[in-house]
Amino acid sequence: MEQSIQKTLAIESKKIQLIQMISQVYNSELLREIENVILSSKSDWWNIISNSEKKAIEEGLEDYKKGKLLSHGEVMSKIKST
């Protein structure tokens, strides 16, 4: 848990640094580029999820390709039996 808090604090610190840096920029083209980077990162959820979530999705896609599938009913039965 402590590592998670430290990571969050590091991210918040980096955001403050970036805000300070951006506030010193007077080049409108550069500001548009920064805005585009931020907007493009928001639209792609893949850039937001964690590496473990990406790995789980990739493993699921591999299972799908190999035909390792369960129907919704099979999953629900397994959940109810536990």
C-alpha cells in the first residue's frame, strides 16, 4: 500500500512540475502540441490501464485464438458453485 501512495505522490509532483513548465511557455504552436498529446492520451484507454490489466487482456485474446472459451452460462455456474 505504501508503494502505491509513493507512486501517487510522485505522479502528483510530476504534474505540478509540468504545470509550472507549461505556464512559462509562450509559443502557441508548442502549447497546441502539448494539448494534442494530452487529448490523444485521454482517448486511448490502453494508455491508461496498468501493465497487469494489459497482460490479462493479451492472455484473454490468446485464449480466444486457441479456442479456450467459456460461455456466459458456464462462467455463471462456476461462480455460483464457489
